[in-house]
Amino acid sequence: MLHDSEGAGKFRGAPGTYAEYGPMPGATMQVIYMTDGGAFPAPGARGGGRRSRAGQLKRTASGELVPEGPTGPVHMVPGESIVALGPGGGGYGRPWERDLDRVRKDLVEEWISRERAETVYGVVFTEGGEIDLEATRLRRERLTAEAGPWKPGAFEVLSAEEILRRCREAATDIPYLEAKQCWW
């Protein structure tokens, strides 16, 4: 599971996933894969957020992470591995309308960070880890005022050229490359 990778919402989407594997010592390995959700991550609905995109990286024997395309194969030798990032799911409803106890549980179970709980879900915690009800009320009022009334979004109609551009970009713009270096 990737921390802070869910589509935020009153009902949050699933978190993105992380897997890394490679050949056993003395062996080579070929991975064949197909990725979905790299160019077009799952959108949120009714004010919910889209979140993480899928991607593949090859970790070289020196530790360098090299983005791979949306489909395999990838050949690896000992000391190399494939890093597979699965996409998160889109959220439903505005994040700052999420039940306070659910946000607390998401934080305790490490689905989200304290910073994300406060900035995205509008839930402020005391130094002791308790929900500060007054600060939370004020933060959520501010988030609501900044967002304005919810309006249904228009579907984005894309040209064939734009679809191809996004697919090419997805092959090189792998999510979490910098932010999640500590995971690798």
C-alpha cells in the first residue's frame, strides 16, 4: 500500500499499491505486464479526488530507478528488480465531509498522513492525537467556502493527439518517484 495515494472523498478510494521483485541470485527474469491507469487515473465523483496513477520502474543494480512503458516485457539480471505501482481509486464526495472517526481510523491505520488528514480532509489533531473539534469545524468551513458549491463536472473530450500525448507522458512521468524514495 502507498501512503496518501487514495482518491480523497467522503468515501475515499482505495490506496495505490507497491510491489518490487526481481530474479533470484544466479538467475535472470523476464516480466511481461500490462498497466492500466497510468495515463488516465481513476477520477473522483461528486467532488471526490482522483489519485495515484499506475507505473512501472526498473531498479538497476546501481539502484537507479528507470521508468518503463505501460507494457512489458522487461528483462532483469541479478541485482535488478521491477517496481510496480498500482493505481489508487477515485474518491466519492468532498473529502472534508468524511466522518471524523473514519479520518481518525485512516490516520491510525496509516492509510493517510496527519498532514493529509488536516489539509485535504480538514481534520485537525491535537498534540496528543485527539481531534480538535473547534479547529476542525473552522478548517472544514474554510475548505467549503474556498471550494464553493459543488457543481457537476463536464466530461473531458480529448482528441486522439491528446490521448497519445498523455499515454507517452505516463510512460515517463511515474508517480511517487521522488516522494516515495524512502519506500525503496
